[in-house]
Amino acid sequence: MKKRHEQKLVILSMLMLLALNLPLLLLFDSSKPFLGFPVIYIYVFSAWLFSIGTTYLIIKRYYE
């Protein structure tokens, strides 16, 4: 794997660290459910799935 692709994974890790930081999580902590689920759950699992999908694409596409 080339250095720039490793850098993409490091940037993705930093973005996920920021996305799952407590002050940002508290923005989504509301008492109103969306489709029967708390909004914070939807946010956390969406961010998590985005991270997994993006990591998969980077590794699958650029693995040498």
C-alpha cells in the first residue's frame, strides 16, 4: 500500500475520532425518536458504517 493511501486511512481515523467525540454526540442527543430509534443511535451507527465502508473501499481499491 502506498504512503498516500495510508494517509487516507489516518485522516479517516481522525475524522471518526472527531465524529464520535462527546460534544458532537451531545448535539444528536434528543428525546424525539426518528423511525422509532433515538437519533443518537442512528448517528453513531451511520458514522460507524460510513467508516467501515470507506475503509473497505480504500483497502480494496488501493491494496498492492
